[in-house]
Amino acid sequence: MWESLSSLLGGKVDIVMMYLSGDDWNVG
């Protein structure tokens, strides 16, 4: 139960972090 939830959350966080990172790179 925890594993699937954590993996799901991790994937979403990864995508968000990637998006924010890309934004930072573009702005910076």
C-alpha cells in the first residue's frame, strides 16, 4: 500500500521538480 502510494507520489514530484527545474533554467 505504502509502496504504490510513495511511487505514485514520487513520480508526480519528479515531474513537478523537472518542470520547475526547466523553468528555472529558462528564466536564469
